[in-house]
Amino acid sequence: MLDLDEDRGLALVPWRSSTLYVVLACSLMGVMGVSLVSPALPDLRSVFGVSDARIGLVITAYTLPGVVVTPFVGLVADRFGRRRVVIPLLFLFAVAGTGVAFARTFTEVVALRLLQGVGASALVTLAVTLIGDVYDGRRRDAVMGLNGSTVGTGAAFYPLLGGVLAGIRWNAPFLFFGVGALVGLLALVALTEPTRTPATDVRTYLARLRTVAVLPRALAIFAALFAAFFIFYGAVLTVLPLLLSDAFGLGAGRIGATLAAVAAASAAVSSQYGRLAEWRSPPELVALGFVAYGVGLLAVRLSPSPLAVGASLLVFGVGFGVVMPSVDTAVVTLVDDDLRAGVMGMRTSVLRLGQTLGPVGFTATAGVAFDSPLRGYRVLLLAAGVAAALAGTGIYLSLRR
């Protein structure tokens, strides 16, 4: 067990653990699929001659498989082991993602993104599951914070990289997905199977998962996840690049640099999650995160320049950096280790549902309910900001009573 007098924060991280680096690499792959491509969305419209509503399918096709596939991946990982699942997923992610670079039609792009989404469906899920398997107590909180910070750093870097690559050619960001194969080789060599409690038979296993899924605490976690990713993927990663292109005339490189503000702030905050967890409970931190979400989106809507948009996204990123480690900590401590991957699978299924419906929901509503998509984007940013801020404030006040 961990010495309670040991230094806090990153000093608790087991830097010599090979599992740690596989976990971090899997998480980096898991967040690459959207943030690397998002700055290229305006260019893809002209390359394939599609509308704003259809271009959202580049993201939706990628996130949709996770809604259906992830719970089954969790079941397989609980019964047969983490290694047997994570390594094939990494190679599928790499091959299908790279294949998009050679697509000749938009239909091929969507089909390959669906396959890539299957590969990506449980990478972050299994990374967090491994954290729960291998570490406990304050060390688990420290590794969870490091993982969140790593995800945030990657998500900050990928839009920059994606913008630069898309400035060279539209398909260059997709070629970069080949790095997933290198991570698969790393996992093959370095990842050892954690010691786990043997899983029960399938019928009993599923019955136990159903019992957990309807717990009030679990329902609250899933609702927060859905809302967080519906807003993030719809308003920030889909609508905002189109808005920055159409309203400010930004190219892919500058769009990527602007979006990177979210992940930069998220990485900084997540790295301190071990300290934050001693200050407020996970539910309180989630509520405060949604307040930051709302304030950030309202500031984005009122921003007169791209620079001001980037500054506003820093506030949004603070919210994301608080919400995700808090939710993941709540999930991994919800059940015993023989159900952990299954519950994480449900968590990711809900998360993917938010990622899937957000882009289509925002772009379709803007196109149908308003006289121009640009006006619709502005109104929807305002509405999402108000809703997130009010919800977060109300929940936090109720928890503090």
C-alpha cells in the first residue's frame, strides 16, 4: 500500500512502470481521431463537394461505433483479458484511419471512418480500466490526473498538427493515423496482463452490469458524460471550426491553433487532479466543470476576434479538465475489478453517443431552424453556454446544502 506521508501529485506516479506508458499511449490514440481531423473539416467540404450538415458525418461515423461496440469490448476484456482486446483495436485504428487518405469518394471516407471508430471505440476505456486494475488509492488519483493531462496535451497538439498537415494536403492528417500501429507494437512488447478476479458466467455478469447501470449514482455519471461530450463535440469541435472559417476567414492552421486552447487548459488542470480531489468531491467537481463549460461558451459567442475566441476556450478547457478525471474516478471506484471494463464500456458507450449526436445535432439544427447556418451556430453556442452554466450552478448548490 502507499505511504500516506509520500509527496502528492506527480511524485506518486510510477514512472518505471511499462504499463503506465501503454496506458498513456492508448489514451493519446483514443483522442486523436477527432481533434487531428477537426481543423480540416472546412477543406473537406470543397474536396468532396458536401454540405455543412454532411461534413459532420466525418466525426459522427467515427464516434458511432463506440455507442454499440464498446459494451461488448468491455465484456470481452473482463472475460479474456485486456491485452487480447487492446492490441487488435490499435492496429484496426491505424489501418482504417490511414486508408481514409486514399479515399476517392465521400462514401469511402465515411465507411473507413466507421471502421476506424471500431478500433478507437475502447482505447481510452481500456486505458482507464488498466489504471483501476493496476493502481489504487492516491497513486490511482495521481495516474488518473496524469492520464487526463496527457489526453489534454495530445488534444492540444493534434489540432495544431492537423492544421499544419491539412495545409499541406487534405489527406495528410489521415496518414498520421499510422502511428497507431507503432503503439500496437509497444503494447505487444510492454503490456503485461493485470491480475484480476476471474469473471463470472456471462448471464450473471450481464445481470450484475444491469444492476449497476440503474444505480442513481451511475445514471448521474452517464448523464454528465453525455452532456459534456454532446456540447464539446457539437459546439466546439464541429461548429466552431466552421464558424471560424466562415465568420473570420481562418484557414486550417489557425483553426487548429485556436482549438488547441481547450486542450492546453484541460491538460494543465487535469495534471493537478490529485490536489483538486482533496478539495472537493467528484460530483462537486463535475458541477463546477459545467459552470466553466457554460462561461467559456458564452465568452466564445461574445468574442469579437479569433484571439478572443482562443482565450474564451481556455475557460472551457478548464471545465473539461475538471470533468473528465472526476467522472473517470467515479466510474472505476463504482464496481469491483471483475466488472470494471464492462462498466467502463457502458461509460464510453454513453460518451460516444454524445460525441455522435453532438455534431449532427448542432449542424442540422443550424441548417434547418435558421435562415443561415452561421446565424444558427451563434444562437446555438449561446443556448449551450446558458444551459451548461445554469445546470452546473444548480447542481453544485444542491450538493453543498
